[in-house]
Amino acid sequence: MPSDTNDILHTTTDHITHLTLNRPEAMNALTWDQREELIALLADASADPDIRAVLITATGKGFCAGADLRGGPAPAERVPGDVARTIRNGAQRFIAAILDCEKPVIAAVNGTAAGIGAHLAFACDLVIAAEQAKFIEVFVRRGLVPDGGGAYLLPRLIGPQRAKELMFFGDALSATEAERLGLVNRVVAADELEKTAQAWAERLAQGPTRALALTKQLVNASLDGDRSTAFAAEAAAQEINMTTADANEGVASFVERRTPQYRGR
């Protein structure tokens, strides 16, 4: 069903939730209201068993030019602690909503992704980029420290040295170079972006949704703990997963030599 605001287009069809940033005149810079709506929509998708994949994209030439702070509430008088609180409750909470979503999330990056817009893409489970897309760690250009989880995400994706290069210089990274570094899964022609992203989302929506959720949790946590912790989490995840209908279906289909029919349960 459609969203209540035109700034984010929201539809769910065939178990796939499509979230489209729709402020092309502002290169889809993210307002406070948009961020809050996206957090709520991701939470809804996470909790709804009928939603089995999420696809995030944007209209116009830009994917997301970063945060548009003009739309958010401002304190009457700033005191020490206000900025940190704003970051925790804002950009960090937004990125966490993507990382913690129990459904696989795909970013279809149609154009420039800068600042929190780049981190929005990097937080997604899979990233498909159009050939003209660019990624920019724009913070240093404004004399700012990267926020929205950038210093957490980038070293885990490409290592600390490459992360520092991007964050220290703030140079635009082409889609092809982002793919080479491992920030992007696929680069496609602009007219193939929607079709490719939709095909991936459909494959995910037909998969064993609970197994994918547990796999996502294991992978996201894998670099934060030691081997014994990771192995224990893996065993616990498999224990939980084996109680699902999809796991039973997967085993039964193997024994019966047929294609599994997963229902996301």
C-alpha cells in the first residue's frame, strides 16, 4: 500500500517492500521526517512475516546526497551533549535500522550517494549500482567527522587503510572502483538497474526467510567477536532455524528430489 508521504514512495508487492527516496530536486537529501519514516518502515518490514525482502532506491539523478538538516527540530539553545545525542538518535539509529532489519535489504544506487547516503547503501546487505553512481565520504570536505556508522562500516567492508583514504580525502569513488574494492556487488547499465535489483529481490523473497535473517545476524556480528563466540552463535542459529517450516521443507525437498517451496515461516 502507498506511503502517506510523497517524499518516500512505499509499496509492497509479491512479498517485497520497495522504499524509494523521492526528493529528486534535492538529490534525495534525507530530511528528519524521511529518516523517521524509513526507520518505521524498516521496523514494519522486519516484523511482518509476509514481507520477505526490502529494496531501497531513489528517483532522479541522485541516490542520496546526505542529510538535509533543515527539516528537523533544533534545540532552542545548544548545550554540550546535544550533538552526540542527535547523532545517536538520528544517523546511527537509522543505519542500525537497516543492519538490524530481519529481512535482506538491497540498495539499488541510481546516482550519487554522499555522506549518510553512502552509509545507507553500505549498510544494506547487497548493493547494485548504476554505472554513473558515485560514492563520496563528504564529511572531511565540511571539516566534520564521519557519522552514521561510517567508521564502523567501511573498515569492515574494505579494511582500515582504504577506509582512511576515502575518509581523509573525500574523493568521489566511481561505481566501478567501488565494485573493485568490494563496496558494491554489481555495476550495471542505468537501464538495467531496476530490472536487476528486482530480480535479486524476487530471489530473496522466494528463499528461506528465517534462515536468511539468522545468516545476516551471524555475518554482521562475525567481525565483532572471537572464534568461539562466532561458533556458539552459529550453532544456536542453526538450532533455532531447524524449528522452522522452511528448514523442514528444505530437507524434505532434498530427499524427494524436488524444488523447495519456501513460505518464509
